[in-house]
Amino acid sequence: MSEARAQILAGIRRSLKRGRLESAREAELRERVAGHPRKLVPARATTLDHSSRTDLFVAMAEEVQATVAQVNSSAAVPDEVVRYLAAENLPAELIIAPDPSLDEMPWSERPLLRIRRGRADANDAVSLTPCDVAIAETGTLMLSSGAATPTTLNFLPDTHIVVVHGNQVVATYEDGWDRLRRGGRVPRAINFITGPSRTGDIEQRIELGAHGPRRLHIILVDDRQKAGDGQSK
């Protein structure tokens, strides 16, 4: 523990008028944190095989106004990005997360697509990021922050495109947390994204884009697709 953190915790203990925990109680709490006990888990998604679970994720994502396109390989992602931008009458410009998983995609085959990598700013209209986990139960994306995945990409641009691989689709939130913890270290921040940003505060009418992107487009790299079939679902 750093000296600064130790001083902060000591100050909290003084304000609570108590000393350090007894060793047995401290060990009990540390064991609980390390054990990650699972809470109530809905059965709907957990009873499905992987194919049906993926279908459920797509259905739930579309139910909350996200759009989903299924492609059969990572190599098809740039083509789908260009197709989507043209369909939505958006500029062929893209700010991409500097994540190594996106570098292997053949962006050079689309020379008219202007790409910048890094953090988003207020002038960026479209961003593209990878995904850590996709939750079938609710159609939710779990995106972690870090040097390769700046959080600004998730919220500043008006349109957010997310690449999800089929093996990233899990049944529940508990499964998602289990996967993120496998590396032994939880990211400094995790964003849960379920559809485009929205609010119902204005005359009780749903308005998209209230606090973030008004469009969320998910490109699902799904090996169930037959070769050559990279069209939207």
C-alpha cells in the first residue's frame, strides 16, 4: 500500500473513531473480495447454447434501438463500416481506438475512409472501439477504459460503432465480471452500454443522444455466418 493511501485510510478510521480491523475480520473481508460470490443470476440466457445465446444478444440489442450487422470475419469489418456510414449518410471519417485487436483489420483496402487513432474530441462524428464482453441477457456491452480504449470514444461522437466477437458473448453480468477478472486485475473503469444514449425527461418522450451517441452500431464477427455473407441482420 502506498504511503498516501495509508494516510487516507488512517484519516477515515480516525473520523469513525476506530482502529485497524482485527486480523480475523480483515482476513474474512479479503477472502470475500477475492472470492467474488455470485449473486442472483437469471436463468433465461444461462440455459441457452452459444448459438442461441448470440441470437438473444442480437435481439435484445436491437430492442433497445442498437443496430447489428453480422459478418463472418474480422477482415469484413472495414467493408461493413463503409456500408454503414454510407447508409446513414455519414462522412467517411473515423476515430478508432488504438487497440491492437483493430490493427489486424484490412483498413488499407478502404483508402477513401479517413482514419485517426486515439482519443475522441468534440469534432469527431463517428468512433469505433473493441468490446470486452457482450451480455446476452440485456444486449449490453461492457467496455473497459485504458490507454488502448479511451472512454471518450464511447461518449463524445454522435455515432459509436463497436466490434464484438462471437466468443465475447456471455449469458449474464456475472459471467462478464468473471471474464474481466481472469487477468487478475479489473480495469480502472468499465462502461456498461445498452443501446444509444437516451432520456425520457422531456415531456416523457424518449429522446436519443441525450448524454452520448444517438446511434450505436454493433458489428458482430460471427463464425456461424457462411463465407461471403456479411450483410446486416
